[in-house]
Amino acid sequence: MSRHAFPPNTRALVASDLDRTLIYSTAALALSMADEHAPRLLCVEVHESKPLSYMTESASRLLTELADTVRFVPTTTRTRKQYRRISLPGRPPRYAICANGGHLLVDGRTDHDWNHEMRRRLSDGCAPLEEVVAHLAATSDPDWLRKERIAEDLFAYLVVDRERLPSGWVKELGEWAEPRGWTVSLQGRKIYAVPKPLSKSAALAEVVRRTGVDQVLAAGDSLLDVDLLMAADTGWTPGHGELADSGWSAPHVTALGTVGVAAGEEILRRMLVRVTGEGITR
């Protein structure tokens, strides 16, 4: 057994963000790749008959092996509809976390009891969604705003033109949202406004309770992944994204230097090394 592997009889779980962590849109592919050095890619998402998201073929093989070794839980801010467009390699996950923890899918089906619990938590301690949506509408500018969306009646996000977006606007929004119990995150062309009780770590804790695992590995690239990473025993962040740009760190989280789609492959390789060994059980 590798000296980096879990001890025998360890029950492990891997919870990973998807976009810009394991899978990459065409725009995100440009983070690091010169065309002549581009690896072979596997399309893992199609939308409106067009390929939308990719991972490297090597990452695909690593994820397949990882999912055969431990329980893999996709953990995303995507809505359920957006998540279901993705076709990840390997065995279908028993659990998936969507809408930043607002929805828990079990064998692909919505766990309504969990969603009701999350909505109960949102009813106390943070400003209502309607107030935040109104503020976004009042302060955004059609010059750079491309779309405004409400996701699952839980949180809101804007699709923007990054080149036209004023440099201080996201910071000002964050300062307005913080005392109201909301978190703001800029990821690619999207600006998310998410209530703090709506967290990936809350849904992860429920999966841990149901599965009885005693070791959790996690990966993510944005501010919305901080609570997920802090809830894990071991974590990784890619060399791009909000966390890399801000210099965020934690003792148990490795900040990789790899950027772009190659970072997804490196994260999966590190995870597989960490869990490979005799005695690992599902």
C-alpha cells in the first residue's frame, strides 16, 4: 500500500466541484492551452446540440478508476437541469449535490425532504431572495449585463461581459450582501449571489451521515467551495479561479500550480493516489 494511501478499512468519499475544477467549457479551455499542446479531450456535456464541456481523456480514465475505488459525489452550484446535461465517465454516482447544496440527488432523483430542510434553513438568518434580486436589477448595467437568472428559487446569478464589467462592482456587491447573509462569487462570466445557509458542506454532511464514511476528499476553485474544502480531511484547488487569485489557503488543502483543463486531470490523479491501497471499502 502507498504511504500516501488511507489505512486499511477506511471508508472514503470524494466530493468535487465540477465546472473549472474537473470539467471545462470551451472558454475555460483557453486558461492554459496553446493549440499545439492541447491534450485529447472528451466531451462530457452537450447543450442545444452543441458540445459544451470537456475533460481530458486521461482525466476520464482517472475518474472512472476513482469512482470504482471510493464513493464519488459530484458537488456543484449548477441547477438540477444543468447538472443532468453532464455525462461523466464511470459508474453513475449514488449521490450528487446540486444548486450549491439546495438539492440532493439520490440515484438521479430529487430528495425532497432534503430540499425542504434547506428551505427551512433559508427562512431564518438571511435576506430574502426577492431583496437580492431587486438589488441586482437596480445596480447592474445593460452595457455589461447579458442575462439574469434565478436558480431553483434558491439563489440568483448574472451572466456578464467581463471586459465591460466595472472593476469594483463585484466587490461592492459583496460588501452589500455580506451583512444580509449572502455570499458573492465571480466565476468566469457568471456572478453568483448565494445565501450563506445554502452550502455544499451542508449537503455533504448529510451524505456523510447516510454513508458512514470517515474520510472525505474534496476539490474546488471558487469562494463557494471554501466550506466544502474546509469540511474535508484533504483537499485540492487548481492554479486558477477565485481561490488561487485571492491566495486562499488551509493547512489540509493543496494549492496546485496547474491551470486549465490539465488541473482537472492533476486533481483526479492526486485523489487516486491518496485513496489507492488495500482495505478501501465503499
